[in-house]
Amino acid sequence: MSIEVRGVEKVFGGFRAIDGVSLNVQEGELVALLGPSGSGKTTLLRVIAGLEFPTAGSVLFDGEDAVTRHVRERKVGFVFQHYALFKHMTVFNNVAFGLRVKSRATRPSNEEITSKVNALLNLVQVEQFGNRYPSQLSGGQRQRVALARALAIEPRVLLLDEPFGALDAKVRKELRRWLRGLHDRMGLTSVFVTHDQEEAMELSDRVAVMNRGRIEQVGSPTEVYDTPATPFVYEFLGNANRLPCRIERGRAYLGPIVFTEAVGLADGLGIAFVRPHDIEVTVEHQNLSIPATVRQVLVAGAVAKLELSLDTEPGMLEVELPRGAHWGAPFTAGQKVHWRARTARVFPANAGSPPAAPSEVEPATLK
């Protein structure tokens, strides 16, 4: 089933939690709502579920208005961040709950409920815990039970609010892969909320990056990471160096040195973004390289992290080099070096949102 959100707004008192959001989720897609706390992602998820009523706008399921439908009529499975399992019920009864509270006309028989619940417990790999209570399970097991309960009503849409937020890193990774496989096997349309960039990139078909109640960019994980539409998206999706620059005649300058192209941008102040792993460091000057001084070298496993002081103007640059590259040319604190960016992205300094075509080039191609 497809989901279409059209111009949705949600106001709580004087606070605008969602500000004119539109989003299309295709049938069978898994879409992540990614953003910091307070960006509106959970409120949007609850509006889609019918747990919140929008102040304005509409939500359509398969092209039909869903706002006027009761939450039970939407056939939405909702998984809460903290599981929301009934502590006084066994695992089996938690999963069976949604089936047992159906109206008499649509309620399955006891035999059908037993068969279905056992099948779901087997599907989520907790079949041996049916007679246990939630307090007797690990966090990962409770999350699987919460998913089974959501699936019991045969939802057309699965909505998940920070489904792995309460779990440790190793369990989160295991459950991410498992959930992706479950989604694909069942052919669900799924939307999940997360503030974890790695989680969104690994799990989703598309990512909607939210900030202050609005969607800043929607695209595949590769698109939003490689071609961020706004400065916020660039900085939120991984580490980024933010370098004040000057834009003149289609080029960006750091001090007196040309740093990269800025095609299509008006002359004035700008901000250049470059990721730590997109920086080359050499001892000798190269084309378009900029002088700097090594402040610190930290080796963390397979990565060497360098902090460089810029010689062109006050500021510091973070660099990440593969361990092999670092040991091939070991750098030390106080050493004079040169650096250049393989790729960079330039925005006007006052850009809250991007120009029509923000500049992104490979600096080494400049003549």
C-alpha cells in the first residue's frame, strides 16, 4: 500500500511541530525519517498512524483519504520505541491481544489465533519464549515480540518509532539486518523513525531528512550522503569540515588560494564543506593544495585521524586517512604539510536552504 502525505501541519499550542510536510512512500518501500530530537519525525509518524490528527493537510493510503478513518480502520502496525508490551501478559498473549480485541464478526477462532500467534513467534525467532513474561526477556527479544504483535493484525503499513533506540550497538546491528529481511519477505510498506544516520543508511530504500518540522531532503541513502541539498543535511549525515570561504567569479577562495569551483553562486561570502575522508595530505605542494600544520595525530584501528591548523586563516581541519596511507607517510605534530579536497561543496554563507544548483566539483580539475 502506498502512503502520500500532503502539506501536513501539526501545531501544539503555539509550537509548530510539523510545518507543511509532503512525502510519498511507494508500496513495498522502507523509508527512514531521519533527524535530530525535536525535528518532528515522531509526530509525523503518529499522524500517519492516526494517533495524532493533523492541524492541516491530508494523509492518503492508496490514494484514499485516511485522516477521517479511525486508527483501527487504517490497518497500521505500530512499534513503539520502548516496546509498550503488557507486563502482566505472557509473550503469547501480548501477540494475540490485537486479534482478541477485534469485533466478534471479524475475530478469528481460538484455534486460528493460536496457530497465527505461534507462526508469528516462529517468524520473529522467539517461539521458545511464548510462556514467558516481558520482564524475563532481553531487550532484543522484547523488540521482536513487539514486532510480532504489530504484525498479528496483518497491517498494510508497518510504522516503527526508534525501534532499536533502547538496545546496545551489537544487538542493534543484528536486528537491523533481520528487520530488513523481514520487510522484504513480507512485502510490507514500512516507515521508521531514527536519529541514527548509520541505521537509516543501512536499512532504508530512501531517507527523508527532517529539521525543525520540515523535510530538507528526500532521496536514496547514496543521494543524500553524496549530494546533500542543504548545509544542515551535509553536517547531519556524518562528519564534515565547515570552512568559511570567499566566492568570486565562480570560484571559492580560502584566504588568497583558490580552493574549489563555485559555479552558479553569486560573489560574496560562502561556506565550503568537505568530509574528513575526502582530504588528501602530502608533504610537498601539489596542484590546488593548501599549506597547513599538523596539530595532532591519533591512530584509531584502521584509521589515522589528523588535526591540521590552516596556514591561510584561523581554523582547524579534521582529516581521516586509511592506516596504510598514514604509515606510508607518517605525519607528526608540528610538521608542515599540504592538503586538498577530492570533493567539496559550497553554499552561500546565509543559505538556510540550497541554491538551485549548489556547487560540487572535484577541485583537482580546476585549470
